[in-house]
Amino acid sequence: MTTTHHNSKYEIAYGEIVLDLMKDGALINECAAEIGVDADTVRRWRRTHPEFNEVFSLARTCAQAWWEKKARKNLDNPKFNTILWSINMRNSFGYAEHRRIALPDLLNAKSHVQRCDVVIKALMNGDVSAEEALKISKTFVEMARVEEVTELKAIIEKLEAGEGLSEHDKVTIKES
């Protein structure tokens, strides 16, 4: 049943329409098109109509369950398009593929530069993807910032307490 509404006036019946569609795996754009509005309107209704938001949350759970069931029922089906399924799950439901990365050389790295060198080596060897290397490197950068801030706070505390600065403290200040 296709109904066309060229305005964005909310009707309580839209919740049931969305629920019925999403029980069959439909996503927000298909639901919006069926109602005759754009997806942004549906999102606005979620914010402004608590009863619609409640039904939509249930509907989204139903849609995700429908897609998960598709995969479960087709585990042994060589014709099942797992790539399309995976892309849909990542884009529609935030699925992410995780894997454990072992970089034992990180244990011997004494500085953030050495840690980054380990990651670059792993990237060049094909042990990590470019995306994984970038995420790991960003973590190192954040760690370096936290350490620098911690050191600077300790120096400020020394100064406030009237203590003198060590040579290490002076180098830290110069490098910041």
C-alpha cells in the first residue's frame, strides 16, 4: 500500500506503517518514501513525537533482526551476497569488523616515534591495513599529548611550590 503525502505533517498511523515495513527489513529511506516524505522529516518526527520515536526504535530493532536472520539462515548458501550484507550492516546498523592485532615489537619501543616506526613496519609487511595503522598512530599521538600535559602540570606544581626546575624540566618546557 503506497500512500503519497507531499507535506511533512505527522500522523500517528505513520508509526505502524514504519513498523510493518521495518519488520520486513526496510530502512529509514524506504519508510520515508512509502509515507511520502524525506528521511530528514522522519528523523525530525523522532525528535518531536515521543510516541513515534518509541515505535521507530522498536522498528529499527526489527529491521536489524530481519537482516541478522538473513545472514544466519544463509550461512551455508554460497549464493548469499555476504559483501552486500556486510556493507549494509556497517552502514545501517554501525557494525564493525574487529580483529586482534599483535605487534610484539611495541613492547620494546621506548618513545612514541619508535612506536610509530613499529606500526609503519607492520603496515609495510602487510600485518595491518592503512586504516588500522592510522587508528593506532592516532592513539600514540593522543598518548603523547596526555604525557606532555601531565609533565607540564608537574612543572607548574613545582614552580607554585617554589621549587627549582631540573634540566629535564627546562628541556620539557622548551620542547612544548
